[in-house]
Amino acid sequence: MSIVVENPNKPEMSLRPAGSPLVCVEYNPKDSHILVGGQYNGQVLYWDTRKGSQPVDMSLVEHSHRDPVYKVIWISSKTGTECFSASSDGQVSCISSVYHIISYHIISEIYNAPINKRT
């Protein structure tokens, strides 16, 4: 993958998140036109830059993180359409295919367990 920046002072496109600030974004290593991002409201979105600056799809609010998504990563796979998202709500979620974000599901939940102090 190679990304050519002709003029770093003038972006080719501005991504438009849907209703909440964008916290993180990652290019797909297999297709640089595909991006996935996490919003402050916990939703995960994906863009295809060939289709414009609006997200192509996003997770439903009721099936999204409860806190901001601070990290999204692509999974190295044959299709290159799977990714993980992580949030400060303690959830790590998997998106089986960015082309169908409805298949978004929680794979792990980390809770703040009380620390037992020894005296």
C-alpha cells in the first residue's frame, strides 16, 4: 500500500462523521480506499473514499460501545474486512465485515475489579 500526499497543506477529502466527533481512524492495509473509525458516542463507522466523505455504514447506537472508541485496528485476514474496536467502557468488539456492520458484537468485556490490599 502506498499513500501519495501531493499537497499536505490541502487535504483531498474531509471525512464527515455522523453526529459525533471522530476519535480514531485507520486505513485498511489491503485497500487504502477503505477506512474504519470510532466516534466519541461509541459508534464504529466505515468509509469508502471512492463514494465520498460520508460514512458508508455505521454500528447502531444500541449495539455500540457505551463510551468513546479510542482504538480501531484491522485484522490480518484473507478478506481484509474484519476489525476490532476498543473503548474505555471496557469492551473489545469485533466487526466481522465492515461491509455489514450489523454483525458487530462484543468479544470481551473488561471490568474494573476491586484490588485486594494486604495489610
